Amino acid sequence: MKRHSLLTRLWHWLNALCVIVLFMSGLNISNAHRYLYWGNYGFDPADAWLVVPRFPGWMTIPGYYDLAGARGWHMLIAWPFALGLLAMWIAMLLSRHFWRDLRTTCAEWKPAAIWRDIVQHMKLDFSHPGAKYNFLQKLAYGLVLGVFLPLMIFTGMAISPGLEPAAPWLVEIFGGRQSARSIHFIVAWGTCAFFLVHIALVLLSGPVGQLRDMITGGRREA
Amino acid sequence: MKRRNLIAGMAGLFAAGCSKVADSKAGSALLSAAEDWHRKAHRALANRQALAPEFTRADLSPTFRGNGSLTVDTPFYREQLASGFPDWRLEVTGLVATPLTFSLENIRRLPQRTQITRHDCVEGWSAIGEWTGPQLSLLLDAAGVLPEANFILFRCADTLHGHRYYESIDMVDAYHPQTIVAHMLNGEPLPEKNGAPLRMRVERQLGYKHPKYLTAIEAVATLDGIEGGKGGFWEDQYGYQWYAGM
């Protein structure tokens, strides 16, 4: 049996590409108005809860300030990103991948068990016999797949004025359009943080094998 | 520092690759196709007449930001602004049965709609204001739009970055109940920075689709051959999306 199914691998790389383009074009869009607000309105920097730094060209798509160009990329890649995640969730639920491998159990939530998992990570010991993923992995993947990425999609939809007449409740649950915009920004950086930790852990746990397995599928340890 | 340079280099290469794609014929076709998918999805999900949320006076933002053109730099405009726009005219022309000309007084005498809505700028900020004016559909019906018209074009008095401002919308937005020709903001005549004496409100789209200093409304069959051919100042000059519902 393969360690990663074909669908997991396809989605993983498609999603990685999407998240990178969305993040970098998003930083370009952020440069257009570098102030974040709570509530429905906000335009005065004096009311901002956060003044966002200006992101340099090497962090953005395009590599220079171009709001229209960045929005073009953002709106295009939003489609494969959102539809890909939807497809992945349907597949994970149907194949029981979620239930079998990603769901956490009550026992895993015991403080002592969590502590043991943290200590094990600190020692760079990534073995986890019996289950496909250890607790911290399940938590991280669950948070990204179930909370961060869906939140990016829903807050993105909430700040689209053309969609609002169809789903005004979507803006309301986030506490107004400027709140939705702020949450979009915060979760984008949360996703970026996951990305960095993810890369770091891949590098620490045998990057060649990890990369190979995410491409070829690898073989599942018995 | 070395690793940072490596990341910056990789990101730069990636961005350069994206620019290559965007500049290619297939790439730019794909980017504008995506804009169409958003418009079609929005139109499929929301009823044609579905309203943008309306707020109460308690929700108004303390002021309403002016952006883009903040005035019209002509002696005629200065003189009209000082005297309450007695000679300002709004034409309804193009593919219509009866071209019409409205004075500000005519506009004020038409049935009015007042709506408190949120204005979302493409840059990301939002302001909430109370707008008053006749529905665009009223003016269009009075002039009798011909069946071959597919777009409504808005001509403006202001010049931005050396080009005359203009915008356009399709018939779905033109006949939307909240699409009004506003002459009042928060119960007062429209301030200079917000487009005095007349501006459009197209509530389901971003701010650059709400042209200010309005002089003419034109029914057209196609946007080809008009100014830069992309249907608006920002679209022509800076490649902004014609559909600004996202």
C-alpha cells in the first residue's frame, strides 16, 4: 500500500502552488491599503488596529506594485484552490482517510500524552508506530485543512461585494466586511506559519525520502 | 543572510515566471476568463434583483472618504460648484428612442430612492454612506433603451492621470433597483470630493465602478472602439477587472 494516495499527492502539490501564488499576490494587494480594521467600515489609518508593513517586490506577485495584476492572479488561483480543497474533503470523507488517519482521539488530548508528543518532537524523534500520524501532526493538518484553508475561502468570499447579496450572513458571521478582511489577513499568515514549520520538519525528518514519497507515493510502513 | 537571499531569489524567479504567464496570450486569456467565472457564479448564486445590504443611520461612517479624482479642474466646474450647478446637464443618449437631457432640478423632481450602503474600494477600505437619487432604470425607461443596447456607459467631467474618466456596466446592473444616480450623500448635496453634483451608485461592485461628476449616460451595443475599449478608465489604463464584484 502506498504511503500517500495519488489524490493526496495531486492535491498536495496543486494546493502548495495555489497557496504560494495566493499568498504572494495577496501581499501585493495588501500593499494597496496597509491598514486593517474591525467592523463594517474602515478607511482612516487612525482607526486601524494594525498598520501592515509594505511588502518588498521579491515577496509579491507581480514582483512590483500592481494591484490589478495581483488581483488577476488572486481571482484566477482562487478557483483551483477552493475547488481542490472541496474535492479533497469529499475524497477524505468517502475514503475514510480523515476518520482513520487524521481524526484525533480522546486519549490523545490528555495533557500527559500531548506533552509526551511535544518532547518526542523536541528530540526530533518522528516515529509514531501504530498510527499514520502522531497527535501534533493530526492537529496541524486538521487545523490547516479544516480551519485555516476553509477560512481563507469563506473570508475571501465575504469581502466580494458581488457575492454579498446572495449570502449576506457570510459577512455578518465574521462581524462585518473589514473584520472579514482582517481575518483573511491573519489566517493567511497562520497558513504561512504552518508552511514554514512544515518545511522545517520535512528538512529535519529526511527531506529526500519525504519529497520522494510525496511524488511517487512511497510505501506504507507495516 | 544567505538563506534569505536564496528564498528571495526563489520567490523572485517564481514571480518572474508568473509575469511571463500573465504576459502570454493564453495566460492573459485565462486571467480574464477567471473574471468571467466569478461574474457568472455571482449572477447564478444571487437573484438579479438581490440587494446589497442596507444599513441604518447608526452604522454610517463618521465621514465618507474621497478617492481618485477629488475635483474637476475646469473654470466651468468651479463656477457651477459655487452657484449650485444651475447649468449642469446630464444627457441620456446612445441607443435610445428619445435622447434626454436632465438638469439637476429635473433629477431632484423624479421619484427618489434613499439607501444606506457600504462602499468598498478596490484598495481594501470601506465607508458607509446614505445616498439619494432616482433609479437609473427610471432614466433609461424614460429615454427608451433600444433592444440592441448591451451596456450602459457613464461619461464624466473629471480627468485622472491625463485621461477622461468613464465607466460601464451591463444591463443586469443597470436595471438593478439599487443602481441610482445619486445627488445627495447623508442628506446633503453631494460633496465635491465625492462627485458633485451627480455620481453613480452600483452597489454590488467595487468603488471604481461608481463614476463621479457624471455628465452623460449612454446606451451602447459594444465597448469596442470606445476610449481604450475595455469599458472604463481603470480598465484601459491599468488593466483593472471590468467586473468588479470581487
